[in-house]
Amino acid sequence: MIFKRFVVGALEVNCYVIADEETKEGIIIDPGDNVDEIYNYISKNGIIIKYIINTHCHFDHCGGNKKMKNLTNAELLIHEMEKPVLERMDTSAQIWGFYVDKSPEPDRYLKDGDILKVGNINIEVIHTPGHSPGGICLKINNKVITGDTLFAGGIGRTDFPGGDYDTLMKSIREKLFTLPEDTEIYPGHGPSSTIRNEKYFNPFF
Ligand SMILES: [Zn+2]
Ligand SMILES: [Zn+2]
């Protein structure tokens, strides 16, 4: 499996390109920025992007949706509850002094428990609201992409519109800490970790 991380944009978002080595089919998670750099990598490696997925729709995670969709023709997928967040993404960015393209409409909505198939890779959708109402984590074998839900040594902010601390803690406890402890986590910002590390050493728990 191809599993490549790019750190993109001013807020240093982790964008992930994951693809099946045999079929070359793949996905891009959170193309916040640096679309040309990511697209170069994809074309050089002959990867055919089937889906662009946003873990949630803050502008730092989806500022590059439009450009990436134009280049790859891939389907854009988000959780349904993230729809209003995606719609105001470009105007929210301006409040912070950033200018990003308005995102195209999603092609389809994801829900908890959905399994996406890309080549021989299964991607399981886990709805983890709290940082944002339609926040999702994506589980691929023993790896889970956690967006801004869970970080190495931290948790997502809950002071943005639609954020809620208790909901976030519940999502992490019930949906992530119940995964096998050797599951690796790949957050939306910062380094990777494991469920075991976060369960026992994350200061928020
Ligand atoms: Zn966020
Ligand atoms: Zn973020």
C-alpha cells in the first residue's frame, strides 16, 4: 500500500495520499493546499485518484478541493453533517485572513460504518463529531486517519461553530479508544502515534 503524507498550507495540515500498489487506485484525504506538489507525486507514481475525502470541512483541510477535483476528476466525499461547514468554508477562511477557492459540491455523503473500496484497500468511515459536527476518521487496516479529532498528545479544538467538548470526548472514548491498542493514528496536524499511547499518555484522558 502506498501511504504518503504531505504537510500543506500555513496551518500545516497533514494531507494523505493512499493507494493500492497493484491497481494504482487511490484516495486523497484533506487536500488543504500545495495541490501542485501533491498532484506531481500522484502523476509521477501513476496513481488514479478515485475519491477526495475531507475528514471535516475547515478551510485548512479542504482549501484545495476545487483545484484537486479539476485535476483528478475524483469524487468529493464528506459526511452529510459537514455540508454547511463546507458551504461557508471560503468565507470562514477570510475571517482568518486566508483566501481559498470555494469548494465544489460533494458528489456523495458518507455515514458511519460505510466501507469504501479502492483497489484492494477497504476504507472504513467512523463518524466522530465534536471538533466539527460531521467530522470523520478513516480506518485502513491498522491505521486510522483522525483529522482534528485526536492528535498525538492532544485533542481537537471545540470552540469553533458546531464544536462540542463532551461530544468530542465521547467520540474518542467510544469510537477510537475501542480500536485495537496497536492501531496507528495519523492526525490532521502533527506527528503520528498509536491508540495505546493516547489512551494512557494523552493528558486529556
Ligand atoms: Zn479543524
Ligand atoms: Zn485542522
